[in-house]
Amino acid sequence: MARELTEVGVVGLGTMGAGIAEVLARAGLAVTAVDVDDAAVARGRGHVDHSTGRAVARGRLAPEDRDAIVERIRFGTSLEDLAHAELVIEAVPERMELKRAIFSALDGICPPDTILATNTSSLSVTEIAVASGRPRKVIGMHFFNPAPVMKLVEVVRTVVTEPSVVEDVEALAARLGKVDVTIGDRAGFIANALLFGYLNHAVSMYEDRYATREDIDAAMTLGCGLPMGPLALMDLIGIDTAYEVLDTMYEQSRNRLHAPSPVIRQMVTAGLLGRKTGRGFYTYAGRDSAEVVPDALTPAPGGVAEGARPVQRVGVVGSGTTATGIVEVLAQGGYQVVAVRTPDEVRASLDDLADVDLVVEAVAGDLGTTQALFADLGEICKPGAVLATTASSLPVIACARASGRPADVVGLHVPDPVPGTRLVEVVSTIATAPDVAATAHAVALQAGKHPVSCTDRAGFIVHALLFPYLNDAVRMLEAHYATADDIDAAMKLGCGYPMGPFELLDVVGLDVALAVQRELYTEFREPGLAPAPLLGHLVTAGYLGRTTGRGFRDSARP
């Protein structure tokens, strides 16, 4: 049976440590909070006062409850103050030598049955544990920032952690009102291992100048419903922190996708650490400010649509949900829309399509079918008409070449459901004329969408960032590191994602995910992009997700 802890300690009173102290005090525990000197303690006390004061102002905490919380926290500057703690949580900066020194010192101060927990987000809990004389009493207890708000705690056991210690910490997490996922000691644990691989990929995309910072962030917030874009999130986390996490992950995994993108180290060296310094991928109004201000890289409003060709009549070819949605959105945008249900009807509709200014292909066909359609459109449509494909998995340049007029062809990828999604990826090939890309932007804007620019390569922005993250989650499950439920909980509660990766895979379709991942692997030849074998096995077995009633979960399950 788990112990009911009453006296706990926190070492390190930065934003995270102060937040943890507040969470513990809110749960009625007596907290001793220490940091290196009076100035650091004053900053920690200030964090607690600000957080609880804001909760009172928002009506989420009564003034008398706020006073009681603050009174439960005793502040100090000596580890000796923790001599009677039943549990101590370390929350100092992510430096192994510092954490090991603290654990060694605590071992000589605290009673033998005191649990020593580290809030590390990426370092080896085992390596920290062996610095103490009680590795069986050491455990990871990874909170997420801001600790008073975020519901997730990753409980990290080592190979020597006593089961009773795990039980005590799990009980404490429940008492704190947190959801815990208990896992083994691996770099990044669940949330950071999946999150930072995705963030690093986004940074590489920016570093390669494949897309602007604004377009990458807009693509992931609007296209996937994420609370923040990856580059804005990097600035919030801190570029130096991200580098340390990625470097640790790479040291353990040797997965090249975890090797920090070179620009990350360059930014750390230059002191461009994100919000904390006032400049990272974006520029801010000041140190620790969340207000983004224009800088030399900020695009001019409406500039992407300058020089667009005039468009009044639009033809849409296709009969599925994507085509139907595009017809609806364009009509609401004030365009005259000519709908052609199938490619076979294109020549029969010669007169209707001959004078359109733009044709949007939304046929769910293979490359051969789509190329044949574009060959017909190249002959039928008037000179200067823009030809667009909504294909998400076919090379736009292949359609362009088949048309016989490649300068007029552009990709116009609209995620489903079209009426409810604001994002449009405008995909230019090496042959797309600038005014054609501008036309695609102008049409998207008039239709109430947010267009982003990228070039013609596998996955564009959204799929190239989303599906490797999903594939990494499948690999994590395949390795028996965590359950699908725990992985989903970690990403929703720890990162604020609207759906966990396995929930999303079952909705998207495992066959679709496998096809996209194979396409990415074929184009980039990166070993880390190879589809997880488990994904292929499930597809072979016919477990495709909701469409078949079974994927990673049985769809009949509540």
C-alpha cells in the first residue's frame, strides 16, 4: 500500500520548480523549497506569488486558499533544510554534473527511506541515481510547464527502482490531480521523444529554406489543430533547452533525425535562445515577452498574391468529399464554379471547361489517371488558364509535364474536410510561373483560406512533419516502451495535442499513413523514415482503423 506523504521538498526554483512547489502545496502538503541563494529564492517566491495571484484574479482560486497555499511553502537556501522530507523533487537546469552533485548531497542529508525524484526531461535517471547511495529510492517525476496547469506527469522508473517507490509516486501524482504514465528510463521519455523529433524536423525544413517560419507554423496549427507551430514552440521552450534535449536523445538513439539541426547550435552560440532573450526564430518585444514584432524576415501582407492572374470562372474535376468541399468553398468565395464529376466527363464538358480561368483537379486516382487528365486539360483549357492538382501524394511536376504547359500548373493541397479547414498548401514546381503561384494564393485568400507556400517534394509541409511523428509513435509502441493509451495521454495532456497519435492514425487510416511514410522514405532515403514494421503488419492484416472497425483500437470500444 502506498505511503501518504506529508512533508516534501523541491530543489530549484525556476519556473518549473516553483510551479511544482505550488502544485504540492495546493494538494495540502508541507513544502520546503530551496535554491542556491537569496536572489534565486526571491525569484522562485515571485513565480508562486504571480501564479497564485493570477489564479485569484481569474476566479479560479479563493484569496484565502491562495494564502494557505503560500503559507505551506517554506523557502530556504540550504539543502540541509530538507533533512525531514519524505520526498524531494529536483528541478535544476538540465546539466548532468549538477544533478548528480545534488543527489549525492541529498543522500547524506535525507533519511534512508526518503524518495529522491528528478524532474529531468531528457537525462538518464539511472545515471543520476547511481550518484546517490540509494539508487533503489530514485525515480523520475517529469512535470510539464506550467506545472499548475498541465495534467501529465511522466513517472520514470529505472531498472533498480523499488516497486514501492513507484507505487508511492503514482499515488502522489493522483493526489496532485495529475494523470501519470509510468515508463522506463529512455531519452526523452514519451512526450519529448516524440515532440522533439518533430521540432527538429521542422527546424531542418526551415534551415533548408523549404518554407518560411510563418508558413511552417501556420501549416501545423491550421492543418493539424496544434496549439502552437513548431518554431514558435521552440522559442517558448528555449533554443538552448531544445539543443540539450536533442543532443541527449541522439547520444542514446544514434537516430540522425534526433541529431540537432546545425542552425540550433548556431543560434545557441549566438545567444538567440527564443523568448527568454527576446529573439529566436522570431523577434519579440523584449526579453521574456510573448509579443512577436516584425523583423527583416517578416513577409509583407498580401505579398504572395501580387501579380495574380484574374480568375472568375473555376472548374472542379472530381466527385469525392474533397471535390464537393472545394466546389462549396469556391462558390461561397464568389467564383462561378463548373463541376465535372469524373475525368471521363472532361471531354464531354469541353465547352464548359474551355473558358475557365482555373481548373482544380480533385480526383482520387493513381498517377497514370491524373497524368491523362492533365494531358486533356492542357489541350482543352484556354491559354493562361491555371491548372491545379489537389493531390497530396503525387508529384506535381509529373502532372505539369503531362499537361504540355508546365508553367501553368501548381499544387493546391487542401486538407479534408475542406469547408472546415483554413489551410491551403500552394505547391510550386521548378517550372511553375510566379504569377501562377500568386493566382493560387489569391484564390485561396478570396475563398477564406490561409495559403502557405512550399515546393514540390514528398509530404509538402504538413504530411512531411506529421507522419514521421506518427511513425515514431508506432515504433515506440512496437518496442513495448509504452502502451497506446499512455502514448496518447502523454501527447494530449503533456503537449496539448487535440488527439493522440494512435487516435489520429485510426481516423486517418493506417493504410494512408503507411503509403505516406513509404513515399517519404523513398524520396529522402533516411533510415529513420522507414515505416515501422508494425504499421505494415496491421495493414496487411486488414486493420486499417475506423474504416474497417479495427486499427490500433477496436472502433466499437468507447
